[in-house]
Amino acid sequence: MRPAFFALILPILGACTEFPSLDRAVDPAVFDTDYPALVPLETVTGTGPAPRTTPADQAALAARAAALTARANRLGRTVIASEDRDRMDAGVTRPGALQAAQGAED
């Protein structure tokens, strides 16, 4: 009975706590400052520095992309040959049926 009582009382007591005032955590000078100036999007996203890739880097990247594409194509192929797949689809003779068939032959 006691563990159940404490399990009910502890959350209730925790709900009675007083939360700290978050308004006092901000410096009052922040409220007196102006909003930042709005600028056109083009000035923010303007042209950046030129890419730093060399032709050798681009060739290596293209070779890696080709190798990954070839690997993906290999992974998409079937793993099991069609003859083996047909044999597997035919199923397995259960041991009881096999013994019954052998008993009938004798």
C-alpha cells in the first residue's frame, strides 16, 4: 500500500512547485533594440566563392558514381538460377510421406 501511496503523492507534490520567472532571465536592453534591417534575398544568397574542385576531383567523383551505379545494377540481378528456383518452388517431400511411399514399394 505504501509504494502505491508514494507513487501517487510524489507527482502531485511535484506539480505544486513554483516555476522560475523566465522574463527576468533576458537582459532589459534587448527590449530597447531595433529590429534587424530587412534585405532582399539576393543580397543574402549572393554568389559565393568558386568551387574548389579540380578536374581530377571531378573525374574521380564521376568514376566513383559509375562504380556505384554498376554495383547497384549487380545487386538488382537475381541470385538464384531459374533451375534452382523451380526446384525450390516444387517443395520438399516430407519425411512421413517419404516413408509411406517407401513402405508401399516394399
